[in-house]
Amino acid sequence: MTAYNAPLGDIQFLMSEVFQADKIFASMPGTAEVTPDLISAILEEAAKIAENLISPINQSGDQEGCKCVDGVVTTPEGFREAYAHYIAGGWAGLTGEIDFGGQGMPKLLSSPIEEMFFGANSSFALYAILNTGATLTLSEHASEVLKQRFLPKMYEGRWTGTMCLTEAHAGTDLGMIRTKAVPQADGSYRITGTKIFITAGEHDLTENIIHLVLAKLPDAPAGPKGISLFVVPKNGLDNEGSLSGQHNGVFCGAVEHKMGIKGSATCVMNFDGAQGWLVGELNHGLSNMFTMMNYERLSMGLQSNGLADSSYQTAAAYARERIQGRSPTGPQQPEGEADPILVHPDVRRMLLTMRANIMAGRALSMYAALQLDISRFHPDLDQRQKADKLVALLIPVAKAYCSDRGFEMCVTGQQILGGHGYVAEWGVEQNVRDARIAQIYEGANGIQALDLMGRKTVRENGELLAVLLTEMDKFIAGAQDVLGMDQYLPHLLNNQQMIRGVTRRVIDRSRDNPDEIGAASYAYMELLGLTLYNFMWLRILAAVLPKLHAGTGDTPHLSGLVKTAEFFFARLLPKGQALVAEIEAGAETLMALSAEEF
Ligand SMILES: Cc1cc2nc3c(=O)[nH]c(=O)nc-3n(C[C@H](O)[C@H](O)[C@H](O)COP(=O)(O)OP(=O)(O)OC[C@H]3O[C@@H](n4cnc5c(N)ncnc54)[C@H](O)[C@@H]3O)c2cc1C
């Protein structure tokens, strides 16, 4: 197994040169103290955690998995010690509200850190990421009293959070949930019901687990409009918010046996009259939960991208060492029995496809994270509103497109190792299994595509897309003067034209036939994802070319980026034409078969 190396060079380049984080952070009061030195120091420390603390327990955690005996869940060996180390470093409260003991760091900084943690050990990272999402939701929607009760300990990492939405009969369609919340005289609620697939629902890492649970009051309106959000601790609390020593009626029924992320406890959770408190307004639970979901969805793209990068590192090293066959242009290592497989164009195709997608995926996740920061910290209302629109449009793409590409890249990495990729020794087989879930949880990718096409595009009459296209126009106008960019910018102009055209046509067609939205949605999400990767590569080039021409910076790193971008434009971007054709094909062939004909 190859050790995980945190991709600090690429991350720092994106942070400082492409997104110019220092200028942006300096311009917003809430982030003014996040200086370049601080950013570098935090990223370097995070890289050490990824490489030295959690990567070494990745493979063993996969082999051992989580165990559940009589409702007591044990994480794999080493997880408890690593978690204790992780929280001692203050990582659990990195992005948390300062008033409650968090460190107030921006998402642009935490997103590449999440990528590193996921790349090093996705199972371990999930305990941390779920907690961050839960604290965000409490921070945004809970009362001061609840925030005071829960946030400080969750920021310390002494308590971790979960997200309890799914029930056996209600996954995508949460309007059907049956978990009940009965109001009590003291203002709290008694929660009863069973949730399934709950990540980190039970474990042995912390003294308490704080569940964010969707439930309905007995007289709630039917469907999604009757859902409320509750905070429910596993262990009961006294009036001061300390552990009361009483169990709160929250039990783990089982841990799922699953394809990957085996060190992450995926639990059936039974709430048996557990005491909970309302978070936000009654019947607004689903929209309040979206705070968590927006962040978690971005994280799912980061998970796959991190794992893809881990596979790339192994595959690139392997391709340099593994000797099989001769180069078509004659022996490259005549002294040896054969040449390294890196000489073969098809192996290069695979490696470059990985590299091009991973770097663009990382940049897209950071771009989306930046919009979340502007929405949270910017003093100007117009800027915040524009960022909100971009977040709404970008999140389903950053979740679905990045997780699809991430999984594919893990499979591609496995392919580069041939049969050695299929066996467990090298770790790339585990990456395939661990990456697969990101396409499914937090809303299956088909649902993300539907959200993008239906709610975010057709319902908004293309307004959110127009905001993004204007951002691209501004970039193009600014990049015209960068020496060497003129040859690349037409790629984005073409993409913009394509996406404008199909957007208008789907909106028009959906007026007569609502099935046109779902029929176009997946290919549309992929076309927007490809367009955004194109935009990201151009933004990278606009930062790389001036440095290359001036002879400043790390020339091999910079020229490697230019060559990878050129590969992307020549060999991956043309797939956009096929996606346009797929979108134009409409709903007819999809809906033609009767149920019996399937
Ligand atoms: C390992 C793991 C961890 C998880 N962690 C959590 C967690 O922490 N908390 C939590 O609450 N849940 C969690 N989940 C649940 C996860 O979010 C759901 O499995 C997921 O949202 C899909 O729901 P479902 O499985 O019920 O599939 P369904 O909703 O039954 O969907 C099945 C298929 O039908 C498609 N589909 C469904 N409805 C529509 C529609 N209206 N239009 C078009 N297509 C549709 C979907 O895209 C999907 O392909 C986890 C699941 C797993 C496996």
C-alpha cells in the first residue's frame, strides 16, 4: 500500500494564486485575521494529521470494521486514539462560531482539509464531518440556550453530531417520515421512531452523541411541510447541560454490513421516547436541515476527490515502476527486460484523465466553498445574495459531478494497476469501495441532477445560471490580457453558448411536458459540471501562465498544469457535444416502454 501524501502544492496554489484567498479574506470582517501565514500553517498541520495520524489506520480500519454488540458500537483499533489526538489539536471546532468556542475559520480553508482527511481515511473523516455539519445547523437555527448547551462541547469534539433523516420507507421522499415528536409540559419533546443508515449514530469515540432528528408532531400537516427538526442527545443532560447519568432512550439496533467505509458506523437508531428540543420553527425542519445538507453535499464531492487523488498517487508511482511491454516508439529502458507502463499512450490517457478531473474537482469544491464564505461573511448584501444564488446552483454539481468523476477516477486508478489493483494489497480497491457511497448518500446523484434542473433552473427561469455565466464573462474579460490565454478562452465561450441554448430549450419544452425536466436532468448536470471544470482549468491557467512567462515559481509544477489543461481541452471537453445531443433527445424514448416491458 502506498502512503497517502497530502497534495499541499496544488492546494496552496489554488488557495493563494487562483482564488487569491488572502485578498478575499482581508476584505471581509469575519475573516480579516485569516492571513496567508495562518492558512499555510493550518494546511501543513492538517497534512500531518492526514498523513501520519489517520492514513496509517485506513486499511486496518477497513479490514476490521465496526462492531455492534448489544447496542454498543466499537470502532476499529486505533480510531479512539487518533480521534483523541485529532480533538486535542482543536480541529473539531475549526469553522465553528467564535462566541461558542469555535475558531471561525472559513470553508475555503476547511474544504481542502476535508479533502485531505477523506483521501487519507474516509471512514475516520466521516465522524468529524458529520459533527461539523450538525454544529453548523445548530449555529444557524437553534436558540441561544440550545447553542450554549451543545455547541461548546461539539466544537471541542467531546460530543459528536449526527443527521437522522432516513427511515426504512422514506429516503429521498422525506415527507413520508413517521418518527413522532410529542410536546411536553416543560417545552421539550418526546421523540419516538426508527431511523436507518445513520452515519456515526453510535460509536465509542465520545462521551455523548448529539442527534439532529427529523420528526413530525401528531397534528402536523402531511408531507414535507409537517417536518420539524429536533436535537436529541444520546445521554441525558441536567439543567446545567452536563451529563445527568441517565440514558435518554436512544439505542443502536444494528450496524450495517456494507461495501465500503467500513470503519464508519452506519447505524439503525431507535428513539424510544427520547427527550429532544425543537431547533428552529415548527414545521420548518426540512429547510433548516438544508444548512447541514449544503455543507455535507459539498463534503461528498470532497470525499470522492480525496480518494481519487489517493488512487492517483498510487497509480502514478506504480506506472513509473511496473515494467510490461515496450514503448511503440522503441525501447525506452533498453537495459531492462521491458519498459515502465508509463510509456504506453493508453496508460497516460488514464493517468491524465485522473489528474485533469482531480485538479478541476478540487478547484470547483473550493470555488463553491468560497461562495459559502461570501454568503456568511461578506459585509455587502448584494454580494451575499449573489453568493447565495451561486451556492444554490453549484452545490448539486459539486456533489454529483465531483462524486461521479471521483468514483470513476478511483476505478481508473485501479485499472492502471491491472490485477494488482483488484487485490487488497495496494489500497486502490478499498478506495473504489469507499468512494462509491458518495454518489448515493446526501441525496442520490439523480436527485441532485433533478434539483439542479427542476428547482434551480426551470423554476428560476434560468436566473441562477445567468449569475454564473456573468461571473464567467467577467473572468473572460479580465483574462483577455493575460499573455497566452487567447488560445484557451474560446473553450469557455463555446461551452457557455451550448449551455445557454439547451437551458432555454428544456425550459420551453417542460411547459408542455413535465417529464422533460427529469429526462434532461442527468446529462444537464454533467454538461454544467464539465463547463465548470473547463472554467476552473481556465482560472488555473490564468494564474499559471504569467508565472511561467516571468520564470517565477516551480516551473515543472506549472508546466505540468498547462499540459494537463491542454489534455482536458483536447480529450475530455469534447464530451460536451454528446451531452448536448443527449439533452436534446428529450423524454420520448425514456417514457416509451410500459412497466411490463422492463
Ligand atoms: C453508508 C450510508 C450512510 C448514510 N448516512 C446517512 C445519515 O447519516 N443520515 C441519514 O439520514 N441518511 C443516511 N443515509 C441514507 C442516504 O442518504 C439514502 O440512502 C439516500 O438519500 C437515498 O435514499 P434511499 O436509499 O431511500 O433511496 P430511494 O429514495 O429509494 O431512491 C432509490 C433510487 O430512486 C431514485 N429516485 C427516488 N426518488 C426519485 C424521484 N422523485 N425522482 C427521480 N428519481 C428518484 C434515486 O435517485 C435512487 O437512484 C446513508 C446511506 C448509506 C448507504
